Amino acid sequence: MLGDIVSVIDDHRVYTSMIKIGIAGVPLALKGKSTAEGVEYLARIGLDALEVQFVRQVSMKEETAVQVGHVAREAKIDLSVHAPYMINLASEDPQIIEDSKNRIRLSLDRGHALGARIVVFHSAYYTKKYTKDETYELVTDACAGLLDYMRDRGIERTQLGVELLGRQSQFGTVDELQRLHQELPDIRPVIDFAHLHARCNGCLHTVEDYARPLRALFSDHSHLHSHFSGIEFSKGNERRHLPVDLVQFRLLVSALKENACDATIICESPLLEQDAVKMKPFVE
């Protein structure tokens, strides 16, 4: 692997990509085993990262998170967190918004204990009650409050990431994430490339297609946390994740290297570590 800055020539920095590959959740080979065991297994098979999945609720205790974080540091596995899916920061019901914030706050606390690089969440759905601009304002206000929470709790090394989503009914387009990041720079955009491909009804076919959202969201050479898999979609909406198409993945890697993006790519294929191991040689 190459470092993120390789040299300085004539006062112009020359960048190159450092790309890490990991999976979402405990490896398939260790179904029913602990997160710590999953971390150690990923290190043995040559992967670099694990996204801890709090799909329904944050059930991991703080002391367990601290222990897993220690194991990950020893194994040189980067950790991230995916907050529960039951989140809608633009709900018509104020209680749902508050419950959503609480799930994100708890995810941040556990991410901090884990030493995770980032906590990722699905932000909101559009409703009949609010326009898209009003939805944006609700999400922005909630994110600003979450950043305040992080400052109050001393959460500095763990970032907060809003994911690009794969349905027309969901907040989270490239333009929305770009606007959100410009207004709140500490909010990190998270590109799920399968979601993007579904939402744009299959628009990712070339290196330039992959490079365009990278330039929009990561022109400052900040670290890109992303998800990748194949995707089945219909009419601009994701249907289900599919195994990785390595031809598509090669296009993404080329775009990352051409744009000097330092990245962690989390495989969300139904084959998880099996596909992630196939992806790894493309980034070395």
C-alpha cells in the first residue's frame, strides 16, 4: 500500500491513494460468533476494516466496545459503525425524530468506545408534510445538534457520516450531501456506490461516472468512507444487494486513484468476506 502523501515537489503536494477493504458485520464464516472474533478473522484473511452493524438497536455494552476496540488496534483493523436503520430525522412525528437522535447518540457513544473512525446513519425520508428544502433543514438542524453532542461528550476522533441512499423516497442524494457538508463541514458524506447506481437508474459505467461524485464530495483529499456491492434496482430504487461485479469495482478503484482519494471500502455483498478478498488485490 502507498501512503496518502508520497512527496512534495515545487511546493505542490503529490497525492496517491491508500485504499482499505473491509466488510459490514461479522464474517459469514463466523456466523454467531463475537465481533472481536470477527476482527481477528478479518486480519487473518488479509482484510483491513470492519463496520460494526447495529441494525435494529445498539446492543453492545460499553465495556465490550472498549475490548473490541483493543482487539482491532492489535489486529490493525479499522472500525466503523452503522447506526440502527430505524432513523428518520424528518418524520412528521416529533417523537420519532427524538428517538432517531437518541439512536444516533448511542451509536456515537459506542463508536467512541470502539475507537471507530466514523458512525454512519441513514438520515431521513421525504413526506407529504415537508418540501425537500424543509426536509433538508430538519436534517441539518438535527445534524448540528448531534455535532454539539459530540463536542460536549469529547468525541473527537470518531466522525459522523450521512449515507447516500438508494431510494427516491429517501433524503441523501449527491447534491444534498454536498450541500450538507458545505454547511456543516464536520458531517462526512458516505457514498454507497450501489445506492448511487440504483438511484440514478444505472448510471455508473465509466471511470468518470465514479469520479464525478468523488470530486463533488471529496475534493479536499479527506478520507472517503464508502460501501460497495452489486445491486438490483428498478425505476431508480434499490431492490437488493448482489455479489460484487469486479469490472465495476475496477472502475471505482481507477477513479479513486486518479483523484487521489484515501478510502475505506466496506463490502456489503451477500457474500461479504468472500467478495472482499476478491476486491483486495485491485487496490494493492
